[in-house]
Amino acid sequence: MEIITADIERALIYISLLTNSGYTPTADEVDTFITSQMPKPSTSTSKILYSMTTAAFRDILGSHWVAGEKVSNYMTEMGWLKAKADGKVHLSAAGAALLDGLSKNDESQTNGVRVYTSTPERPIAVSQLVSLIQQHNSDTYIDPHLDADHIEYLFAHTQITKILTSDSHLKAIKVRLAELRIDPSDKQVRVLRGDALHDRAVLHEDGGIALIGTSFKKIESKVVGLVDLPESLARGFRQSMEELWAKAEVVKPVHPDAKRK
């Protein structure tokens, strides 16, 4: 039985994100967010610029969302929102508990293993993956098909300092590292030639790992699972990943005008 709609869940997350950043939205702002669809990028807008300016909202919206009706009145009537005289709203204790309960309902935990499941209608948002990385103070991200655009996102929005990928986007990665002025002694991207790398994972500081069923760019559009393993169950796989990292080639930044590959 459906307890709430997808729009209400998005509103809860939206309000929580804003208030945690020190901004209190009005009911009208919440309703506008829920009932408005994001504009598509024009053909002249660069991919990276569009990615940067809309990343935060895409994390909440997912890929298959269709705008619904206003939700603030209903949420206030249910006691999930509290409104002030100036029209600004914030989550009540019940609303915060509901949001926390929804988060816990999306995962199952057995013997330290957390399993997150996803469908296009109810995707694992990038924000959830980022929260997992922050929770474990993860430092290594592994994805054989990682786009160059996502390197900036990972280095800017998480504590990831090491990225391991294949050489399929090597030229673009070299250019992006030059544009970002990444210091290899501080943050590193390494590549494995050919198809030696297959699995996608995040290595945690505590020795655990998260296994991701699809690439970063497709996490919100696929039926996919994310399995978070504790150190006791992750040792063998983690050792293999660390051995691959040691064998991988450090990517050196190359200016886009450079002729060498």
C-alpha cells in the first residue's frame, strides 16, 4: 500500500536539504518546485555547465519524474510541515521522522550488509550514493565507464581522492584534469588498459566496500542494486581492487590544445 506519493517524498527531501543549508523555503516555493519541470538544456549549452548547474536538483528529481499537484497544504494538514506567519515552512518532528523512516525503508540490513534496490520509478539518487561515501569517509571510486564530467563532481562533492577507471575515456579525462588543475599528489585518476576492469565499487576508510550495479551516469535510470559490505565480508574483493589500483597507470593532465594523446 502506498503511504505517500513520489511528489511528497521529493518535497520532504527538498525542504530538508534547504533547511540544513540554512534556508527556509515558503510553501509557494515548495509547490513551485514540485509542480515545475526542469528546462532541458539548449544545444549551445555545454555538457559540463549543464551538469554543474543542475546536479543538485537531478539528484532529487531522478530521470523519469513528471510534475504533479501542489503538496504543501496536504503536508501541513497531515502535520508534516509547519508554516510561519511569513509563509515559510519547515519539517515538523513528524515530517522529519517520516523522511528518516522512508530512508530506512529503502534499505535492508543483515549482519552489517546494507542492500539498496532501485527502479527507474524509484531510483537510487546520486545524493544517496554521496551520503554513503560521506558516512564511510570513502576515498576510492572505481567505475570502468566513468565520464570525465563526473570526475569533477566526485572530487568537488565527496572526499574521494582516488578514481580508478578504464582507458575508454582517457583523452577526455586528461583534458578535464588539466581544466580542473588537479594536483596528482593530492587527487589521482588511474586507468587500466583494455577490459581488465569490470566491477564498480567504492572503497571505504573502515575497510568495507560498496558494490554498485551500474555506472555513475546510469544509477538513476536502471533497475539496479547497491550492496554495502562491512570489512569482514569485503576483504577478498577489496584486496583485488587495491592490487588493480597498484597496477594502474596514473593519468597526467593534458591541455586540450596538446597534440599528443
